[in-house]
Amino acid sequence: MDRILQACVNTWNGLCAASRSEAAFRQELVAVALAVPLAFLVAAESWKRLLLILVVLIVMVVELLNTAIEKLADHVTAARHPEIGRVKDMGSAAVGVSLLIAGLAWLLALAEWLGII
């Protein structure tokens, strides 16, 4: 039980740290806050609601991993390093791809809700 409690504390600390230091993460928190009620408005079926919420949560997960990579890289060296720069770019690309996936899922759901498709 102590291990589970400590994992919860670590999770909370990580979310708080990301919220304090990353504007992108704060924006994604707003997106989740909007996505949950909107999913119930846009999608009639439970699995579609779940998908719409999950794709936004996945963006947050990828953002957290990208932030962790960037913070670790900055801790290793403050100097510009081409390899570390590429690693950071790859993390950023992962966030971009996750945003694309979420955007496409929401566009499809909205198009269906509006009767466009």
C-alpha cells in the first residue's frame, strides 16, 4: 500500500512540476477540461466519447515524456550539442504527431456530428 501511495505522490508531483514549468502542458490541461464535456456533446456512443477524451490525454502523455527528455538533456549539458538538439527535435516531433492524431479524431467526430459526413 505504501508503494501505491508513493506512486500517487510522485505522479502528483510530476503533474504539478509540468504545470508550473510548461505552458504547453497548461494548454493541454485546458484542452482536456474542454474535451471531456464536448465529447459528451459531440459523440452519441460511449466508445467514441472515450476515444475523443483519450486522444487528448495521449497528447498530454507525450508532452510529459518530451518535457522529461528536455529537462534531462538540459541537466546533462547546458551547451549546445547537435545530438541532444536532434533528440529534443524528435521529442517535439512526437508531440506534433500526437496533436495531429488528436486533431484528426476530433475533426472526424465534429464532421460526423455536423452531418458533413
